[in-house]
Amino acid sequence: MRETAPDRDRAAFAPMLAKVLDDFKDLATGLPNLHARDLSELDWWAIGRHHGLITPLLDWSRSPYVAAFFAFMGFAEEISPGVQATGDLSPTPLLFPDATTKVAIWALKVGPGLEQARHLSVLTPHVDIGHRQRAQRGAFTRLDHDTHLDVESYLLGLDLDSDHLRQYLVPARETAKALTELRLMNLTFATLFPDLQGAALQANFETAQFALTILAQLGLDH
């Protein structure tokens, strides 16, 4: 989440996003199991989002544990760039953690009161190619405010009755323990991306997962 940049507006991104979507449609149409004629614009954006396309959507999960998995994996990638692809984990930040470093897990409260946020849409596409959305219990938000470019600053600018966006901060030293326990809950790349890419990611990550498990067992992440 970032503060709004006052010298930029959403309209400036519209032509770029339109071209990205058109190019994605042209390149993807005709691929196996993709019924292009039946897809809405939201479906196209959702499919693209699940496969790395630049989109106006923001990913969410209805499961706090899935959200935690991606948050801690994001931190692991930050301290060891490429760890998700290669399994090469740097243990130093886990062995000697900075006490001030936190992993942020965001929660959006959807329900009465949020209807005042007219420029923020909560979306659940009906198409789920590869079953990633179901596996991740996924949903999306799309923000269409003219000047606010992120959900945090947009909601802060509204006079809402309750706090609809919360940030939970967990000490980064809990990373090894958290990812190990999430694995015991069957939350891995292979289960959250139930396709060949997920299987490959998990196979590559097994070396790092073994190191994380040892660190958690020995208590070296505290």
C-alpha cells in the first residue's frame, strides 16, 4: 500500500491498461481450455492477474492463512530475491533478525458501511481456469477513483463508521515458523497453484522449505 501521488491521476494509466488487455487477448485467444467468446472484461483481467499480467485488480483471499502464506513468502523473496524460483534462501536475516522488521498482513472488512466507498468494487469472477481462484479462495478489488491510486489512502479519505482496512504486523523472525506451520496446513505453491507451474515452483522451493523447517525446529528464528 502506498500514499497517493498528488501529481498523477488514474486516467493517465487508462491507455496503457487498454493496450495491455488487448495484447493479452490477442495472444491468449485460441489457447487450450480458454473459451474467449464467453469471457467478460473482468474474466480476462482475472485470468491475466493469476498469470502475472499487469492489471487494475488487487488480489485478496477469504482465508487469513492464505493471506499469511503470500505475506511471508513475499518477505522471503525480499530477503532472498529469486528464492521462489530457485529455493536459494539466505538464512542470515532469519538467524539474526532485526527486531523492528515486520511482515504485514492486510485485511479488508467487506460488509455494511463499505458501500460508501463507491469507487471501490469487490469482484469475484465466475471463470477460474486452472482452479487457482478456488484454491486461494480468491477475490479482487478494483479502485476507480480519479486521484487516489491505492486502497489505503482512498479509505482513509472517507468518513466511514468503522475501520474497514486493517494491517496486522507480525515480527519477521516468525517467518520460518509460519511457513513451516502453513505447510503442515497444506498451504504450498503446489496446492495454491494447482497446475504444472505450481508443482514446479514447489519442487524448486523444497530446498528452502527444508532449511525453514530446520530453523523452526531449532528455534533459531527467535
